Amino acid sequence: MKKQLRAIAAFWHREYGRFVGITALAFLALTVLAYIVGRLVPDVPVTIIRTFNESIADAGIIRDDGSFLFGNNLRAMVMTVLYGFIPFLYLPALSLGLNAAIIGMLAALIDGQWLLLLAGLVPHGIFEVPALLLSLAAGLCLCRNINRYIRCNEKGMMKP
């Protein structure tokens, strides 16, 4: 058991922890960038939030009380990790950018009412955003490791 815990700690320290940090910084930077774009071009946040609301309504993932289903969030996070199996594309970054853009555009849309934004994000975001960042980091780490395996394959099974 101790050997497994040491292996997990080494993996976190050597690889995954770096991806979590980079993912968190990228998420924050893209959110701020989306906020700035939303403040400079006020029509963009309205269009993006309207499109997001329509896609959520069409997907049927909202309960009658307006809350998101746990299963949908779990499915989205599992898919983000599975996107990492597709080499060279880094598809989890697309999910990172999309989620950051939605939060940044929403912040631009509320026009400085930060308490309102926090009241809307904190109740579910306290668990959802960290879980999202962990799954995005896992997908990016997986994609990088698969890319490295393909490029450095010495068995001769896949040649350029």
C-alpha cells in the first residue's frame, strides 16, 4: 500500500500536478480574456449566453427546479478525459476554452455585479469547477503521454 501511495505521489509531483497548475492558470487567463472581449463587444456575451441556454434547454439536462443533473456533469468530465486518448489534437483544451469563455462572458454580461456572479457560481461551482479542472488536466496529461509514446516508440510498430 505504501509503495502504491509513493507511486501516486511521484506521478502527481512529476507530471499531473504540473498539468493541474497549467490548466488552472489557462482557465483563469481565458476567463479574463473572455470577460475583456465581452466588455469591449457587448453583443458577444448576449449571443453566447443565449446560444448556451438554448443548447442546454434542447439537451434536456435541466431538472424542473433548474439544477443541472449530476450525471451530465459526470459524463462531460469522463468525455473530457477520454478525449485525451485521441493523439495530437489536445481536445480537452477545447472544453477548457469553452467553459472559461462562458464564465467570462457571463461575468461581462452582469456588468460589475460581482456578488450576483458569486451567488450563482459558488453553490455548484465549489465542487464542479475543481472537478472540471482535474478532468481537463487528466485529459491533457493523457494526450501528452500518448503523443510521447507514439513519437518515441522504439518497437518499430508505428513509424513516421
